[in-house]
Amino acid sequence: MPYDSLGDFLAVLQDTGDIVRIAASVDSAEEIAAITNQVVQSSGDGGPVLVFANVRNNSFPVVTNLLGSLRRICKALGVDDLAQRPVPWDGFQHPAAVSHSIWTPKLSRQAPAQQVIRLGRDVNLFDLPVPRHPGEANPVLHSGLVIIGDPHTGERFIDRIPVQWLDRARVALHLPPYGSITPRLTNSDRQWPVAIALGGDPLHTLAATSRSWPGTPAGFLWDVCLRGKDLEIARCRSHDLEIPAHAEWIIEGFLHPAGLAADAAIEDVPAVALSGGRLGRGGEQPVMLVTALTHRANPLLPAMIWGPSPQEDYWLRHAAERMFLPSLQAALPDLVDWHAPSSGRGEDTLFVSLRPQYPGHARQLMHALWGHPRGMTAKLIVVVDADVNVRRADAVWSAVAANVDADRDMLRVTGTAAMDDLSAQNGLIGKLGIDATRKQHHETTSASVDLRQRLRDRWVELGLPPRLGETL
């Protein structure tokens, strides 16, 4: 079932024992991030949700690692397993058709996210206990849902990008260097309204992670699609952007293109934490002038901590990967499964299983995946036969060892790098594809695809612990 608010979701997780509440006083400057990273890295399944109830010099609790496990992502989606296809493919032929369904955003006049309103000089962003990763000069919000309105077309851009505190009423938006609104912004002659939403239905975060995939509807319609239920929205107080009515916090403001105001439109800002536990990507970023800060009467602050994988960001990518497998198989019928392992941050490495139909099929698949939004930034793609379980790294590398001739089966190309890849030059990086499929037919002792599916269907009946069947 969908959850309207963060509090509703936490209440359910409390009943399942998935929350650890920390009553001791902690500092938001580095301590919260370090504690969360230690807990996650010491847990085999992503670790629990952490609620820091006593943040030093602040009265607002901080919540971390909210969707840091597949179990909690499934709980947010209201399913027992991602194989149940939480995206309602059966309800309509294409997810974009949700725009014609009965599920639509509903405008609310009394939004819980606007129970407390601060305008103008009453705004002080440092009232929010935003965690700071080790090495970050300023607090950085990695969990905010950033909503930007194009004043020329009326389009809404919704994404999850780092938001860096600069002073009491200014933040820097770390927009990606390509594939974003940056070119439009720099050539614009109008103010661009912006809203940053924290909290609400946890599916907002999953929707932001998967919004760039082909076929997802625009704006909040994708959130509605994942929820399978109406979404209440509200108008901002200082402009007309729509925001989730049940959010915990809303930060409103404007991006000022050069020449419209005395305030700097672009500013050279410090580096921020990146996925995988690295620090980078500082430099010139657009600056947002904050005009309003609204929140619930007793708000929580959800924060996403970025560190060595697997972190919360990895689990969100992994969930989207499982959800969109049927869509990818529709376009590439001979693709059996795919998996981006945590060792590659869920982004840099991609394992793919295939039913090869002709010579060069594996190479053709590699090029198709490098042309897909999900595989576009992968630096390594390994293609194996259909009977190899791509969610077991040892099985994939065993296939590489058994079937690969380095002169024949390696493909090197230059392509688009991830926006936070510090090894890239001018947005490009060298990539490697490995064809680890069998070149000559020979029998194997591994279970067939059909047999593995039958075992997955019967695993509960066999009385074996569910964790032992996770890699079938």
C-alpha cells in the first residue's frame, strides 16, 4: 500500500523491528554520516533505518538509510518481492498511459508540508540539521527531490541532485554537466522557480532514481504510477510550482540567470560527496536564492548518506533494475537477466545473461546497452550464457575464465562517463565489453533457467530459509 507520509512508513517499520533509534547526542557535522556508514558496512543486508533523535544544537530528528535494503523498498511498494512487477505493466500497455488513468495528482489546499511557513528574512537554512560527510566543507543535502520549472515552456524537471548550503538563504544545485537543464538556464532571460521537497511517500525517492528510464511519464505522474494511487500536491507559497503535500520540508526559491540580479547566478563551490565514498565535482554551479521555508509542525529530516557501496543509492538503483527488466526484455527478447553489482556502485559494471542466436550477438547486445540510459555509463559489460546467474559474481567470473579469449572476446570503445566519474576526461571514458558466452556447445552441470524458476516458485514449500534461495 502507498504511504502518504514519512511518519506512516516509519510506523510500519517500527512494528517490523527495522528501526534503531539513537538517543545519544550526535553532531550533524560528520558524525551522522560516519555512524550510518559504519552500520551499513557492518550489515550484510543494508542495515536498519537510523533515527537520530538528539542532534546537537537542533530540535529536529534526522532519519538515515531509509530505503537502504530491498526489503524496505518492497515494503514501500507494497509487494513481497520485486519479481511481482510493482510497476503496473498489466494495467496498461505502456507506463506513460497512466496519464489517461484515474490516478492523477490531486491539488490540496491544506498541505501538512506548509503547517509552518517562514518567508524572507525569517529563512535560515542552518536551522535544518543537514549531515555533512567527511571532507565536505558545507552541509550537503543528497536526498532532496528538486523540482525546477521552465519559465518559457512550463515544463517541470524533477530529479534528486546534491544541494549544497552556501549561507542562510542560498544553496548551490549540483546539476549534471550534460543531459540537464543547464544549457537552457544559462541562455534564459527569466527567473527559474525551484522547490526542494524532503519526505512524504518514500516512493518519491525511487521515482527520482528511475525517472530517466525510457517510457516513464513526466512530472509527478511517475510517482503516481508507482504508488498506484492518487497523490496530493500543493502550490508553493512564493511561486506556482507543485510540491508533495505530505512532505516534511519544502525549500522554495529561484535560480537567477546571469544579468537578472546583482546576486551571483553561478558560483565556484566546494566539492561534495559522491556515490562510492569519493569526494569530487566541485567548481561552478548555479545558485538558488531561497524565498520560503515551510515544514510540518514536528518535522523529521530524511538524509541520504553516500559512502562505500552498497549504500542506499545502490539499493534504489538495484530495485529499478529489477522493476524494468520486463521492459528491457521486450526490446531485447534474447536478454535473460541483468545485474549491476555493488562492487561497481550499481552503475560502473553490468553483468548480462543472453541466449546467443548468432555470431556477434553478445557484441551487439553490449552496444545496445551502452545506448540505453541504464547502461550508458557502464565502464564494463560482461555477457554470459542464459544458464549463468548474473547475481553471483563468482559464477560470472568463472564463465569469463572458462570461455574468454582475450584477443577475440574483448571489445573496447569510448563512450559517455557517469557524471561523477573522476577518471573521465571531457565527459568521455574508455569502456570494455567481455563476451563470456560459450563459443562451442558443451554440456554443463549447472541448473537450467527453467529449473531455477521452478525452484524459486517452490522454495517456501521446500522449507529452506529464504536467504538461501536469493541467488537462484
